[in-house]
Amino acid sequence: IIITDGILLNSKQLINRYKSKNLVETIIKMYECKGEQFFNEIRGSYSCIIFDKKFEKWLIFTDQLGDKKVYFSEVSEGYIIGSRVNYIASVLKANKNPLTLSEDSSLFMLTFGFMIDDNTMVNQIKRLLPGHYLKIENNDLSIIKYFQFDNEPIIKGTEDEIIDQLDQLFRESVKLQ
């Protein structure tokens, strides 16, 4: 089972590289070839859920920037995964699970204007951090980091050379679409 949300900028390249007919077939081939880390090759703004029937394993991931948010909550029967906090809160409330306000998150929002780390305004709901994925296997949830930005400069040279290199990188990224 595969569910995706968002835009995969390099989908045409991946379809060609894996000699597939469509994106779903490509994702399956990528997963079979690369395993859990297959999404390192994907570029864009996306989130995805894959259920591997053979190994009874769920993989839930978001892109390296976390553009497409993924939230989750652990309940006695398993896990609730969603793209919006209010949807998960509604399910928790409908199933008579307690919901409590996160005072720390409230303070973060009032002080910084955004949440820090995996916090949400509800203690029982967490956010999947960018560059991480959830793995649910044997009803155990693991959060695994798959990407970290390197802050080392990758472009060196004079100002004009750097502008030319950035222009070239921009043109290459536009071609992905």
C-alpha cells in the first residue's frame, strides 16, 4: 500500500532510471532496491506512507525540509497518523482519549512564533521532524533520522563564479519539473 501527498520534482527522472511505467511502480522498485532509505533519491515537497505486507511494516516519511507535515499519536490500540493536528485530535477525542494542552508548546508559540522540535499544542500528538521517518513494526514505533543538512559551503569562487554556479543549479532544478 502506498499513499503519497505532494509533488515529486524528479519523478520523470526516477521513472526513467528505474524503467517503470508510472510513479507507483517506480516507488515500489526503489523500495525493493534501496530498502528503507529509498526516499533519499526523491526531490520535492512530499510525504508518503508505505505498508510492506511481506514484513508487516509501515514506513511514514516526509521530505528533507518537512514541507508536508506528518503528525502522530500513540494510543492503546496502535498509532494515529495524519497531516493535520486537528484531525488526530478529533479521532482521539471521539475515542475518549485524553487531550491536554502543552504548556511548553504554548510558551514556544508565544515566544518564538513557532514550535520547537516535535512539539504540538497537544501533549498527546507529536510532529515528525524533517529528514526523519517513522517505522512501525511489531506495533513498535521507531523514529529514524535519514537526512541532515551540511552547513559547509559547497560553492566556492569569486562573486561572479558563485552567481554563475547558482544560476546553473537553478536551471537544473527547473528542468526537474
